Amino acid sequence: MGPQIISTLENNRIHLKIDLIFMKQKTLKAGLLYDGSQIQPMWAFQELGIKGSSIVTWIGPMDIHSQELIDYEDVGLEITSSEMVHFIIEHFDVQPADIRMCYHRQRLLVMMVKDLLEEIGIKARREGDDLYVGQGKLSVSIATCSVSSMKIHFALNLTSQGTPDDVETVGLKECSTALTFEDVRELSENISNKYAREIADIEEDISKTRVF
């Protein structure tokens, strides 16, 4: 999707506003297994034909293959869940890719998710890049870089079923029993929209800021 040009008439003059689309968004059909391969660079382009910075979301299980683990602290651990809502983000706007910037954006995403959960009555606690409800771990997340892009995976448990026995977990459906599949889809799209808008707002602020 390219720039959107919006024209308005004011005082008999036409004003053009170019609304730049900095991130492409896509929601996939439910059921895709997150196995860790989706964190590889260019996944959205190679699998979905999406060029440029993007955020892709879907509902599905998770079972990360050992060779796909990114965090060295996770080596040897079981990272699984029967049902989660996943987000894969890829940024190409910083060259070469900057892992510090990637971690900053990951934390920004997690704080946005926390705010949106509170709007639907789920009060979560943030510890670093993880969200908890009570003592139960609600989310998983990782950030990494290739030479040309920054990648983030973030996911929320929908249920604690299928999660590792040695970790106390909780799911969205257990936090709010009235939550429907449609509610979860709407939440995921709201998260994607809020994140993409925030990135676009930052770019717009940069473009109008006087520097020294």
C-alpha cells in the first residue's frame, strides 16, 4: 500500500495531505502453528508476499523447535501453548538494523497491549517484556535482528492448556470468561492498529521537528 493522498477545500484552495503508510498490516486465518521459523528475516515477504515493514497477527498454537530458539536462556526449555494470539513484526526503516531500537519497540508494544487489555477489563502487570495476571504468565516475546531488518514476536495465551508444567501460566479466556473468538480477533486488530499508528506518529513528529 502506497501513500494515501487526501484533498480538502479551504478558502477556495485545495490542500493536499499525504498520509504515509509506514507499516502494512495483515490478519491470517486461525490455526497457523508458531514454530519459531516466523521470526526469520523476510518471512512475511517469502510466505505472504508482504514487502516492507509489517505487522502480521493470527490465532494458533505454539511449539518452538529447538533450532529456532533466539534467547540463549531458553535453550533446553519447552516453549509451547495450545492456543495463542500471535504478532510478528518486521521493521526495515533503520539500516543497518539496530537491536537496541528493536528492544525499545518491543517494550513499547508490550505497554500498548497492557493498556488495551485494561480497556476490556483485564488488569495485567508488566515485568520487562512479559505480562502477568496475578502470578500467571500471560505472554511470551522475543526481539532480534538480521543485517537488514528488526523482528519481534509477541503472543498472548488464550488458555493455559498446553503450556509448560514448570511455568505458572494464564490465558485471556481464563481472565475473562465472556471473551469470544470475535473479541480476541478485535483485540488483535486493535493492537496492530495502535502499534502501526504509533510508529507512523513518531515518523511524522520526526519530520516536523527542528534539529540543531
